[in-house]
Amino acid sequence: MDKLLFGISGLPLGDGKLKFTYKSAITYLKSIGLDAMELPFVRSVNVTEKNKNEILEEKTKNNFYLSAHGSYFINLNADEPIKQEQSIERIIKGAKALSLVEGKSLIFHPGFYLNDSHKETYNTIKENLLKLPDIGVFYRLETTGKPTQFGDIDELISLCNEVKTCKLCIDFSHLHARDNGCLKEYDDFIKILDKVEKKLGREALEDMHIHLSGINYGLKGEKNHLPFEESDFNYKECLKAIKDFNVKGCIICESPILEHDAILLKNTYYNL
Ligand SMILES: [Zn+2]
């Protein structure tokens, strides 16, 4: 990608009166200066043969970027094999729907450790990721917000090196919450980006997918998302590190005040 795009997760808030469709959401987000939206396939896949044409038309007309967030009901390390198979099916279903509107990145949380060791979990998840077909959509593995969820930065970088259809989604707020508020200063963010560059190459930073939000957390990790100004997440230093590394790709804002905070991020980034 030749630049860094800013967008939101799901439909915008707007004035609170108007109910958006994906089509009208694209028009609205573009009109307020945003470039991207992550389609929430988290409970159901809601891009179909019926609405795909109007979404695609609006996307093309506005030169807009679409990604999608896969189902919340995915555990590639579930105890029961049937649940692993169902997880794979849900991922494929999301990827196929996203490809109908020419999206390229399906983001999801790969699974939970449950009672397995980190190494066993890694291997099971890797075997399942290798079963995913290459349909022109990258399977973006997201860093997770709780220590019981598989997906710290090292595990995911390693999977991206081993499974060629997989790419990274860095959720810095999750990483912060996962380790009880570990990302405090500029250097903390730099270390992560430096690691990605060293292990996945410059090309990973040229097409990066990032989630950002204010976040509430405790010893067990993530509790809930917050507006940036109500949280200790240091989005300014995070954006500074992203800018200094010349990261390209897409930043999706997951704050409860969606487009308002996405614009805050965009303005902050361009005023650095
Ligand atoms: Zn997520």
C-alpha cells in the first residue's frame, strides 16, 4: 500500500438517528475524511449476493478500503475436532464474503490455550491454518487482549512466517491490556515494530493492519474498550512510532466513539 489509511470497525455512529447500511456508511465515512471500514462478521456474515453490488459500487466510487472481522466463535485449538472444523468453516465463509466486495484482509482471533501448553496450542493452530484455502484473502491473525487467548506478538509473527496465507493484525491496545498495561512509552511501541520488521521483513510494515482503541484492563487482561481520552493507552506515542517506521496499510479504530476517535487518530498522525 502506498499510504496509511484510517477507518473504523463496523457501522458509524452518525448523528444517532440515521441507521446506516454498508453502502451509506461508506459514503458517510468518506465525507468526513475516513478511508476504511472493517465489516463485522462477528456474529453473522452479512455481505451476500443481494447487497454485494451496491457495496462494491460505493467502495469503488469512493476509493474506499474494506476489511472484515471474522466470527467471535472461532477456536482452532478447541478440544473437540468438530469445533475446530466449524471454526475453519466460519473463517472460510467470512473470507469468501469479503472477497465478494474485493476485500483482502479477514481478521480473527485464532483460539484459546484451554488446558494445552503454549507449544501444543501453537502446533494445533498452525495445522488448522494450513488447511485454509488461498482464495486471494489474507487471514490476519490478531494479537489478543487476554493471556488465556492464544496470540501474543511472537506466536503470531512465527505463524505468519510458517503459513503463507497468514498476515499480522497488530492490536496495540490488546497487547497493552494482555500484559497489564505494558505499553507506556515510545520505545515500547518501537520494540514491537522493530521486531516485526526484523522477523517478517520490511514488506510486512508496507501492508500492515492495526487495531487501536482506548482500553480498560486488569490482571486478567482486557475488560472493555474506551474512548482514547478516557484511557491510559498512549495513542500519541504509538502513532509517533508508526509514523517513524513509515508503516503503510490500515488503522482501524475500535473505540466506542468510533469515527470521532478515528478522526482524532488521523489528525494526530498528520500533525506529528
Ligand atoms: Zn478482534
